Amino acid sequence: MSNSVLFDVPGPKALHRHRIIGIVGVILIVALVALLIYGLRSQLGADAWSAVFTGEAWTDYFIPGIINTLQAAAAALILASLLGFVLAMGRMSFVRPLRWVCSILVEFFRAVPVLMAMLFFYYLMVFAAPFNTLVPPNLKGLVGVVAGLTFYNGAVMAELLRAGVNSLPRGQTEAGLSIGLSLGQTRRMILLPQAITAMMPALVSQLVIIVKDTALGYIITYPELLRSATNLSSGGTNIIPVFLIAAVLFIVINYSLTQLAEYLQKRMGRSRGTRMVTIEQAHQESFLHDEGALEEVVDQSGIHEKRRPPDEV
């Protein structure tokens, strides 16, 4: 019997059986891949790839698609960060009605699918007056994508910032109150700068999700990378090579952003000794937990106010 809680360490017979199962699994996977390549041999030949590597394919389709993808992702990240900051401040407010309203908005935006939000804002600008005249026709797809991404990711950003504040030691708040700062001053001057630092790697990781979600703009004809690849394939180019190139481009972009997030996490954690906040941690604490924590902080503030010595004349 091993010390493992979940299962025992396999013996010699089990190891031999697992080795055989692994070899058979690898053979089956290789056979399936070979069968797939054989079935797509007409799409994967040299002639099929020739049209993908022409100057026209890149200047008219792939490069504009990459630019539009990054443009929508950057705009959504900036706007979502601003919206998330406002919602986070509202969720951590000591005014109970404001806290409830912001909590409802955060939960609502997190529950609504991104594609549904994109469709709502896009059709709002296409059919509903006076919104149909506010945005030029060539920008309605971009605005629909950015708006849908902004509201969903703004709610996630709010949770990231709130989790960053909650991840700080409670002694930070007590230290601020003990030197005469109010609760608002303690939060603005001590907690928020550290929380923003702690959430930076998660913010970059969220950008990876935003970049991938821009592909949903395909539905509302926004010319991001997936839509550009589709337009290229519809012009007579074989579809498999086009989408393989588009997939490789997405992988390169997202892998680069992931490596940047890991670099920031290691560098900030090493230089500042700050506990980094992950996206998973942003969803762990409930609204009721926040209510209790805020009430406790308010009680502590009242204690410090009573203990504070009078100012000397």
C-alpha cells in the first residue's frame, strides 16, 4: 500500500499492462493521423500550398486579418480594464446599495455569452435608431466585437482586481488604519497599487482569451483573422492550407502572450515578493464573503477611530 490517497502505486504487472496500452494508443493515433493525411492528400499537396504563400494572400488577407484581430483585442482590453476598475471599486464600496448594483452587473456580464453580446450590439447599431446613424457602416463590426468583449472581460477584470485586493495580508489594512488613514485612503494608497501589480500577469493572460474570442466576430462579418482566411479560401484557394496557416498565426500570437505573462509573473514575484493573482482565483470568492469581509473591516475601522489619540494643540 502506498502513501497516495487516490490510488496505489502500480506493480510490475500493472506497469507492463500500462506500457502495452500506451504503445497501442500511440500506434492508433499515428494510424489515424496517417489516414487523415491520406484522405486530405489533394488539399495538402505542393500545388495546394502555392496560393497561400503568394504576396496577395498575405497583403490582402492574412496581414489585415492579424491587424484587425489585434486592433479589436487591444481596444477591448483597454476598455475592459477601465470598466473593470469602476465595477471593482463599486463591488468593494462601503455603500451597500452601490455594492449590490455593481455585484449584479458583474454577475450579469459574466453570465451572458460573448457571442450574444456581440450580436446584440451589432444589430443594435444596424437596426435601432438613433444608434444606426452613430457609427459608420464600416466600423459596426468592430464596435460590435469590442463592445461584446468589453462587457464580459470588464466583469472578469473587476474580479481580478477584487481578488488582488483580497489576496493582500489583512495587516496592510490594519497598518494603514493605525497610522491615521481612512478606509478609502488605505485602499487607494496602499492596497490598490499592490493589487494592480499582483494582477498584471493575469491581465496579460486574459488578453490571450480576448484574442481568441475575436474570432467570434466572424459571425457579424468583422474581418478578423478567421473571416479573412474564409474570404481567401472562398476565392478558389484550398481551404485546409488556409486554415492551417490561420491556426499557426493564432498559436504564435497566443503563445507569445502566454510567455509574456509567465515572464511578468516570475519577474514581479521575484523583485517584489508579491503574491500573483490568477484568473481562477478571481472567481473563488462569493459576494456573501465580500459582505462579511467589508463589515469586519468597517468594525476594525471603528475600533481604530476610538483608539486614535486626539490631535495635540
